[in-house]
Amino acid sequence: MTYAVEFSSDARKSFNRLDRVTKRRIAEEISRLASSPFDLRLSKQLKGEELAGLRSARVGGWRVCFTVGRAAAVLYVLSIERRGQVYKRL
């Protein structure tokens, strides 16, 4: 089952500002996540009460934070940022 992918406005802006190579790598990772968002080799569940239900995927020094709507089969990309900044802003 492949999940549909939706970007938040912040994630879309971040994605559009990336250079071509990084954008391609992140797009490939999001494509893999859409086919298997709960695969432990691709993403991890974030810890903490305020981060419940969020998952994170690593693409080099970048992190893609997302949540999965199981009923609607949608992968919501919430944030695409550098590793050091992403968890502070969630």
C-alpha cells in the first residue's frame, strides 16, 4: 500500500529552497517512506509527550519529520530541516 504525500506549508518552502542534489535525495527518501512509513530501517518514532505520533527520517545531515494518517492513507511531511535545528522547532 502506498500512502499519498502531503506537505505542510513550511515543509514545502524548505523543500523548494534546497539545492538540486539534496532535493532529489530527499524526494527519493519521501518516496520510499510513502511505500513503507513504519519501516524501522527508514524512520524512527520520536520520543516525548509533545512529539507523540511523529516520526523522523534521516537524509544525510537533513531530517524529514512526518506523521501518518492511517485512516486516510496519507503521509504528512511537517518539516524538512538540518539535524541541529529540526527538533527545537517541533
